[in-house]
Amino acid sequence: MLGPVEHPWFDPLWRRILLVLFCGAWAGMEYYLGNITWVYIIGAITGYAAWAYLIGYKGPDDPSRKTRPRMDDNDG
């Protein structure tokens, strides 16, 4: 459903770290505000982002890397 997460924009490590830190800070803000349901939701997103973008991310030199195909102008 979600497809591969390897996108050239995320190749620099600092962008992937910043994404995970942003999600973690958002979960922390929701905890501070007392919105426990949102803490669980954003916490799950943070966990997925950490796994997908920091642990399981395949760099541009990895031969098994799969990226989504680009849409051509005539594809819709």
C-alpha cells in the first residue's frame, strides 16, 4: 500500500533525521497538551519513520533499491 520509501529527496541523512525528530517533537507536544490519542498516533508514525528512514533506508548506491516510477505527462 505505501510502497517504497526511497526517494531521492531523502538521500541526505540530515533530512531523514530531521523528519524523525519533528515527528518525535510533535508527539511530545501532544503529550504535554494531554492529547493521549494523538500521542499514540504520532508515536506510531514516529516509530515507522525511524524504522523506514533511519534503519531500513536503502541509499542511492544500493542495488536492491526500489523507487516509485515517475508519471509521464501523458499518464494522467
